[in-house]
Amino acid sequence: MLSLLVFGRKGPSGFSWTSIAEEVTAGISATGLTAIMTSRYPRLLPLSSSSPSASSGIGAETARTLALRGAHVVMAVRSIPAAQALRDDVLAQAPEAKVDVMELDLSSMASVHPFASEFITRGLPLNNLINNAGVMTIPFSLSKDGIEMQFATNHVGHFLLPYLLLDTMKKTSRESNVEGRIVNVLSEGHRFAYQEGIRFEKINDESVYSKMGAYGQSKLANILHANELARRFKEEGVNITANSLHPGTIITNLLRHHNILDAIHRTLGKLVLKSTHQGAATTCYVALHPQVKGVSGKYFCDSNLYEPSEKAKDMSLAQRLWDFSLELVT
């Protein structure tokens, strides 16, 4: 009730903080669309529950909603058993739904490459790519590729994946005459990036590592990546958009490395944090809603346009990040 009273006011889109994924996609058909959805914790909360839960995820709810609307959803996940359980749950609700599961570890380029190759080999179209998976404020560690883990998982993996699948997306949009959409799911945590934004020369420097600073850096990179993609698509005249969004704060296990914050998050947070179904709303809105057609290089929150940080609007920084990322992956 408190959340409804405080956050229920609708924005220009007609939706609000309290809107849920099925609400923002009501009446929208995704039949004929194929979407890849990256998800780290693909476990589904029953629709009848309004409480956030660590055993649920906005990725799972987004995948469920897209599938219910008719999209062929490919879940790109680390945990195959968990995703298969989600698939079974979705099929129980909608036997005609199309949900496939493919293994993907975004922290490893050796996993991203075969994932993309296998998807291309299947000969499927690709209309929507939703970069959702991520890690948050974890202790310092390096990925298998020798890259700081938050930057590797949250940004580099999500930079490489569309880079490898862009030709497929371009072909799909050209042959179907349907706009392709790339959606980067991040957070307001991008405002807590290091002061200089991206520490290009100190990505792997443990001596200056900050859990929150590194997390913010990776989330800032997500916005800059989407903005640079949008610029390039416009320059090429490609019928694909790229946008980023903050889904809202829900109770997840992302804060498991912070005992005190995690405890507060799971107790008092229930009064003001979003449910999983609300958390997935903005992703579904940006991925499917006709209001977002032709909109590119923008940032969304609560299913409405929103202003990101000033650093996130720096196109010279976006171009530098693109070049830096390209060197890392090639």
C-alpha cells in the first residue's frame, strides 16, 4: 500500500513504478519475434505472489512475459537446470510458448563465442537482444580472460555478444522489415562509478579497487555501449535501436557479499522495493512496446524516459570505450 501511494503516479507513457510486466505488454503480440535473454538467476516467482524474493529474478519474469506474448525466447544462462525448470513453468502456463535454453557464461569469451556460433548455426532470426545478466559489488577477482570480474561479466560479455550477432540482427530487420531492439539492463548504480567514469588504465588494478566503484563503472559502460550502438546504427541507416534502462530495485541475491546491507534490503526493503513482476516491467516495455519504436540511445526507468548521469551522455567517452572493448575482445 505504501508503495502504491508514494510511487503509483503514472508518467507520460501511462505507466508507473507500480506497473507490472504483463500490464505494460497488454494487447501486444510478439508472435514471430525471436529474443535472446541473458539471465544469471533464471528462477521464476509465481505470478500470484507480490513479494520480491531472492529465489526469483527479473530476467525470469521478463522471459516468461515475452514468451506469453508469443515471442520465441532463447534463455542464455549459466545454470541449465534452473533455466529448464523455468521453461517447464512457462510451458505449464502457456503450452504453446517457445522457450529454448542455451548455456552462456558472460565472464568468459571462450563461452560467448560458441554460444553465438551455435545460435547462428541454428538459422534462427534475432529481433531482440536483452542483455540482463550481471554481478554486483563482488570482491576483487579476475575472469578467465584476466579482466576484473564485474567489468568482464557486466560489460565485456555483453559487448562481445551483440558484436558477434549483429549481422544476424541486421539480416533479420532487413528481411522482416521489423525493427530490431538491443536492450541493456543496468541500474542507477551507474551514478556511483569512479570519478573519471571508466578507469581504462586501471581496470585490473586491485590496489585501487572499490566494489561499488567497479560496479558503477560496469553499469556506466552498459549505457555508453548502448549509446554508441545507437549512434552507429543511425549512421549506417540500420533498422535497429539500442537503449538502456534501470529496472528498479528488487530483493535479489546480488547483495550477498554485504551482510548488513543484505539484511536491511530483505527486511525494510519490502516496504518500498519492487516485486519481480514490477522489476521486469521496464525491460518488457523497452523490448516490445510500440511507444519505443524508433527511440534509440535513451535511458528508461519505471517504463518512462529518464535522465542518466552526465558521464553517461559523454559520446567521446562512449567511443573510447568502444575502441577499448574491441581491443579486449579481438
